[in-house]
Amino acid sequence: MNAPNRSLRGLDLRAEIDRLRKDRNAVILAHYYQAPELQDLADFVGDSLDLSRKAAATDADVIAFCGVRFMAETAKILSPEKIVVLPDMDAGCSLEDSCPPDQFKAFRDAHPDHIALTYINCSTEVKALSDIIVTSSSAETILAQIPQDQKIIFGPDKNLGGYLVRKANRDMLLWPGVCIVHEAFSETELLKLKAQYPGAPVLAHPECPGHILDHADHVGSTKAILDVALSSPSELMIVATEPHIIHQMEKAAPHKTFIGAPGADGNCNCNMCPYMALNTLEKLYVALRDLQPRIEIDEDLRLRAKQSLDRMLDMAGRTVGQGDVGRPVFAAA
């Protein structure tokens, strides 16, 4: 963990972070699941890939990524010339933890006729072992371009994979990982909430298990959920994803009411990501001050991981139905 190594008592942290942002020529990124005070001082707020792409497009020398480790690693993969710091290096991800690279490699070796379509919530090592990376917003578009007879491994999120299997009517071999945040939602408590607010649409992330998605009116990525929340004529909505995204909803649509979907006992904090919560203003200040903890990736590993990301970026930009479906599939990684 990156703990402050000098007293911060008496410091105006926001002012100091602004000063260091200028002195270091830094860009500060915050994921939608970060605490509101980090979202409010960031240069960009968004989902992980969008943030990395925005950072790569800037002339910043330093990227301070308020998110989790795989997100900061993705930024480094796309911007190797920039210094990338993460306020707390212990900010991991349950999906990444569920898919150790050595076990994933053994799984791939046991299924040599499968390609690996892998969710971006994984380590750099797993990205390097994958053929195509997907995000929750690009997965359907990319899957539609892979021939029906091509066998596929999907990991590490079995819930997102199961959603894609049902939505696209495709058979895939699913890695058994889950996001602890989205797994915590209670179907019973959600049904109680729907009964309390009849007609309120439910917006859910596809990392939720199927029994939650079955009750959703809209299923989509964090950005898609935000867009629907703002464009919907409904004045009250139930949100089944990490509740810190509600901060952006309330800022953009203060006249609307957004209620976070409940956990098992109806009011627990189990649907808040404990990894995201490790980042704080104090740790961000220290990371900018000391340029530590810093993301470092071996160049050969970075280039192998970048191949699967590049394939995603290429395929996500194609229009399905205009000559892209059934394009030749490259050799598996």
C-alpha cells in the first residue's frame, strides 16, 4: 500500500494536487466507481478503456489513474512513454484475482482449438495470453465478427460471458470468475424495491448474475447505464452496478432520483468496491508528489498484451453487416 511517508497535517490537499498536476504535467483520471471527491477533481471521469485512450491523446507526461491496477496497466500499455502512477498498488480486482496467468495458460493449452476472448478486467499477463480483449460495451460487436464455428474461451467473468451466450446465441467455454460487487446484489431485495417503486426501470451492468439481469430494463456498460439514466424520461431509476456512478447521474440530472440496487440484507455496503475504495485524496497527493507507486511493464510483455487490445480497438470500430462478419480469424495466441 502507498501510505503517506510525511505528515499531511495542515495541507490543503486539493490545492496541492492541483499544484502537482501542473508541476508534473499530469493528467488525473477517475473511474466512475471512485469516491465523489476523486471524481470531482479528475481531468477525465469514465470507464477504464475510455480513460486510457483519453490519456494517450493528451500531451501529459504523467498519468495518475484513480481506479484499480489493471486499469493503470492498460494505460501504461497504450502510453509506454508516460509515467503511470496508481494511488494504491493494492487496488486490485476480484476478476483479475480469479484468473491467475499460469492457470489461464494451462486452460488455453488444454483447448488449443479455442481462441480467447477476454474481458479487459484481467492482468497484463492474461491480456498477453489472449487473442482479443473486449469491454462490456464492445463485446457484442466483436463477438458478431467471429465465425459461428470458431470455438471460444471467454474469461474471466462468467456473468458477462453468460449474458453474451444468451444474447448472441453463441456457445462459449466460460472461465468461472465473478466481480464480488455485482455478485452481491440480491434478487429478493431487488424485487422488494421494484414493488416499492412500481414502474421504475432497472439499469444493470452485465457483470451482474443472470437472476439480476432477468429483472433489468436495460443492460449495459457503465457509460451506457449513465447515458440511459440521463436520457430516460423516468424520474426514478434503480441502478444495479457499483453505486458511486450515481454521483455522475445526480450531477447531470439533479431533478431525478437514482436508487442503488440492494445487497443481501437490503442496506449493506457490500455493493461498493473495496478495491476502488483504497484510493484517497491523500494517496493521490503522495503519488503525484513522489511519482510512486509506478506501473512498470516489461516491454516484450507490453507488446504482446497490446496486440489483443489493438485487435479489440480495430474490431470495435467495424460495422457488423458490412462485410466484417466471417472475416478470417488469426492464429490463436
